[in-house]
Amino acid sequence: MWQHLPVHPDLAYTRRGTPGAPPLVLLHGIGHRRQAWDPVIEELARDYDVIAPDLSGFGESPAFAGGVRYSMDNACDHLLTQFERWGVTKPHVAGNSLGGAIALELGARGLVASATALSPAGFFGPINRFQALLPLFLMRLSAMITPKRLLQRLAADLRGRRAIGWILYAHPERHDAEHTYGDSLALKYSTAFERTAKEGVIYRFDSQVPVPTTIAWGTRDRILPYAQSKVARQRLPQARHEPLPGSGHVPMADDPERVLRLIRETAV
């Protein structure tokens, strides 16, 4: 099934919860890392066997080797190899942004028990694509050219944390210096950012999902604006659609309690 992938790099991951509980896999977005789920992972671990990986080429996970495309097919097939490694079959999956799109794709294939997608990619038009990619590339460029010492100083200052995180978060000041600095380094040293973004420009989600599905969108999302939720409603009328008032692009940080509720109500 996975023969078109010449390599299957094992993903770095965090695992919390009780073995034997329903498995739940948490997927982050482009340029991010598994710590994006820190605001909710411990609470979810009360009810699930939770696995939060760094996607290939992000955080501490190696990139696909050679010229392997960062297509959605390859991303999903690679995750299936990791499901086997982790000893899980048809887990519940929740994802944000790129991770939300992967969750929906896995759901469309019937490979997961449920899919919760937070501001998922794949529902934008031509203008929206560049509206999303431009700020992401600016964030990437800024992180790459800024010396680590300066990034650390910015992260230690409240105004600096706001300057670093305002595009992703509605409330970047809620993060501490360590988390903000870690996010900056993850973006700075990502080995798959450009290859993933290249595929994102042409990606469109247009399938039906036969498993329980929730799509939730932050009303203050500056990367994938809330207006895209209307497109998602049109394409997936059978899914549950929820606004996340006051949340930005990474709602598990801005409104962890609401995100916890949505995941628990979907992953049953």
C-alpha cells in the first residue's frame, strides 16, 4: 500500500493517557509542532490514549527523503505506517490547519473512528490561498533571519510575544517565554515548510466523510479566515459545524475548554 514512499521516517511524538483507552491522535499545522496541543493534551489523557506527533519535517521529526512529495496522499499513507508503529487501529483524530485537512482525509477514507478539524486547510479559493500563505511565509522568513538570541529576548517580553504570535493566536500573551521561543525555533528550522506549502497551494478538500465529523473555526482566524467555514458547510453538509467565537487560527490555545468539549463530543 505504501510502496510509492521510498522512506518512512519515524515521527517524534508525545503519548499520554491509559493504554487500552480509545486512541486519539492530535495533528498540528504547517510550521508548528506537537506542543501546539499542550493546552488540552493532559485533560484529553483522562479519557483517551493520546498521541501527538510532530509531522514529518516539523518539530523533531525528519522530513521525507529525496524528492518525495508532500502530497496529502503521501501524508496520510505515512501516518498509517505510524499508526501501526504505535499499535493503534482506526483511532479518533483531531487536527488543526494542515492537521485538520489530514484528519478529514483520513476520515474520508474510513481509516479513523472520527475526525475533528479545527480551521482545516482545503476550503479556500485562489485569493484565499495567497492570503493564507503570505503571512505564513512572512513568519517563516522572520524566524529564519532573526538570530536565536533575539528570538529568545522577544519571547521573554510580553510585547515581543504578541509581535511573534499575533497572526496565529488571538491571545499570544497567554503563552510563556519558553513556549513562544519553541514555536519560533520550530518555524525557523522546519525542513519541510516550503515543500508542504507548495502542495498546499493546489490542495482542495472535496470528499464526503463517512465517520462522525466536527469542523470548528475561529472567528478571529487571520490565516484561514472564518468565511471559509461557509465553504466547508457547503461541501460537508452532514458534518457538525461550530464557530469558535474569539479564537484565532490555533483555537486549542485560545479556547481550550471549548476545544476539549468538541473533541470529546465527536470522539465517542
